[in-house]
Amino acid sequence: MGSHKHHMELMDSVAELAIEAGILEKCEIHEVIFQNGGDITDAYKLANSKYSKGETYGFNSRGELTDAIKEVMESSDYAGDCCERCYENMG
Ligand SMILES: [Zn+2]
């Protein structure tokens, strides 16, 4: 057990990683996170290189980190392909 982060916090960190990898985007105005059609393997590669440098994002293994990336990409929270609120404002 111990002091593991909450699942939601982990998912937020993983979403940030996915944004850095260029497979998710975040609307600067509304902070809505959405998919941009990028390749998930880019995020896996970035995660691996970060993990090798000691950035574990609170996970105990590389496998857990890459599983979490997959979970984030399959999550309905980040399933949009644009910022819905910007889209509405475009009228
Ligand atoms: Zn927006």
C-alpha cells in the first residue's frame, strides 16, 4: 500500500504526458483535453524514455505506465476530437 497517488491524479499526469507526446491536445481557453488522431506508440516511446530517466509518474513499472496511457486514450473523458466549447462558439 503506502502513499500512492489517487487514480484520477495519475490519469491527469498521464494525460499531460499524452499531450507532450502530441497524441492529445488541450484547449488553452477551456482546458478541455481532446484527441488529435496521433499515434499512441509515440506516447509509449516518450513514456519509456521518461521512465528510463526516472520520471515514473507514480507508477511502479513501465507496463503500468503504458497501460495507463492506453486507458487514458480509451477514456470517454478524452474522447472528443476538438474542444466542444470552442466548437459551439464557432456557431
Ligand atoms: Zn476551447
